[in-house]
Amino acid sequence: MGILTLSKLAIAYGGETVIHGFNLEVAEGELVSLLGPSGAGKTTILKTVAGLLAPACGDIRIDGRSVLGLPPEKRNAVMVFQKPLLFPFMNVAQNIGFGLRMQGAARTETRNRIRDILELTRLTGLEGRKVHEISGGQQQRVALARALVLKPAILLLDEPLSNLDANLRQQMRELIQDIQAETRVTTLLVTHDQSEALTISHRIGLLLGGRLRQVGTPQDLFHRPIDREVAEFFGGCNFITGRIRGGAFGCELGSFPAPDVKANGQPLTATIRPEDILVGIDSDYPIPGRVRKASFEGAAIRLWVDCGDVPLVVLTPHSGLTPGQPVRLRLPAEKIRIFPPSSLPNPPRKGEGDPD
């Protein structure tokens, strides 16, 4: 069993409060990612859960029991750091079994658990090798195995893939998913990589400015952000101002059905993702525009399109569209996300979202 509950957590660092009123529950068997830019306080939260830092206020409960004041080794939570931090004078099996030996586990039990975890982490056959004889990805797997062999209630992962190259990162993502699905260990993972969080998480908590801004499934945060700042973090760059009248959102680009939005007459902001905008040349799409810039991105072309005074960014598989070319766009109403009145940002400016 492993349920992690963080309640009204505030954490100070260097005399300054860096985490404010943090509330989060990670259910048994769930993998939740704390996502945010560098310096947002993600690792600080992880270290506080692990017992390496003390909170200024609030509570940390594991399986319903407060662990405040308990040393790290008494919390039943194990942390895997960004760097493997393995013992260079020990081989792979000795590194994995270190925690078991510190706990006084019997030799037979230690040997059996090491054997099982080697298989689980795809390290079988490497148990006799020293740290310098294995790759960086293998070293990270050893660090993961060393944590999992202890069968913790809570597994804490601090940017475990950030030091790996792109190919190894993808392999490790898949491995973490497979291991978590098999062991059902409750996991809190910290990352600044949104694709990583979207790929492996059951839920994501987005941390911005020391505050938890939104918690939900990857689909929630990607397609249903609560405000402009959250949308921008996930690549949103199209923001349109308008008003709700008669169950429709009216703006410079037209009128779009919005029967569920209860803010009649109030100024609101809507967003639509670049890949959700439909673009054509000789089509009956309702919105005329002209391509200002075009950028090849492999599987798609990114277009900067001026629709009168409203700039839009479009991702499309269509090739051959060039700057200066007239196009026509359609914004599917079901893809438009309308923010509540409190989320109204400054009006978009022409050129906003252009590449550096």
C-alpha cells in the first residue's frame, strides 16, 4: 500500500518561501508527475517528502500517517536522484543490495530479491560488473533497481532521465512505465520535460512560480488548460479575445457555438491549438488569411498566418505553403477552449508566437 498526501505544504529555502499552499494526493499505484520549468520548486518538494528538507508548515502523510519529524530511512519513501550516485567500488549486484544489507535482510532473501529486480529492470547478466563498465542508461537502471528492491511505499524520481540522450530517454520512459505497471508502486516523478510527463503519467501537476496551477490527466492539461499561462506552457500560442452572446463566442474571426459557457457579455479569451486549425488553399473554409512565415518541422509545417489583425499559428501536414500565399482557415468549435473571465490576458499582438 502507498498513498501520499501533501496538505497545505509551504517550504522555505534560503529564508524565502518557494512553495506556497501545496496540496496533492497520489493514490495507491498511481504515477504522478510534477512538471514545471527549472527553478519552480519541483525537486524541493521531492526532497521534503523524502525527509531531506523540513517544511515551514503543512503536513506530509504516507498511508495516512504523518511522517513529519521522521528521518528519511523511517518514511518508507525512496528517492532516485538525477545522477545515479552509485558506489564505484561495488559491482551492480552489490549496489542494488546495499539498502537491504543496511536493513539487516537475510542473505537468501537479499539474493532472491536482487535476482528478481535484475530481471525486472533488464539488468540480468550485468550483476558482476563494476559501475565504470556499464553505460549511463544502465547506471540509471541500477539506481532505480536499488530503490525498488526495498519495496518502498512511495518511489520518488528526480529528473531520472535528464542526463540521457534522446534514444536512451525513450527507452527509459518505456521501462519506467512497464515497471510501474507491474509493481504498482506509488510514484511521484519530477521533470521539466512536458513530453516525458505526458507520455508516462497517470496525472500531472503543473508547478509554476511555486504554486500548483493545475492537476489532471495529461489530456486535461494539454487540451483543457485552466488559463493562458498553463496553455502557453504546453505550446499554446493562439489567443483570441471576444464575448459570449446568445450562447456563442463572438470575435474578429467569427462566431463559434459555446452553449456551456456562462459569461454573457463579458470579455473572454479563447485558445485553439495550432494542430487543431484546418488550413486549405482552394477551400470553402470561412476565415481568409495570408501566410507570413513557414517553418519545416519534420512531420508538419508550422505556419504563421495573418487573418486581418489576428495572428494565428497553424501546424499542418500540407507542404508547399509559402510566405505571401493566401489561405483559408477553419477553427472547429469543439477544439476551442474558452477561459473564465479571471484568465483574460492582454490582447494578442501581431507577430506573437514568432520564432526567436
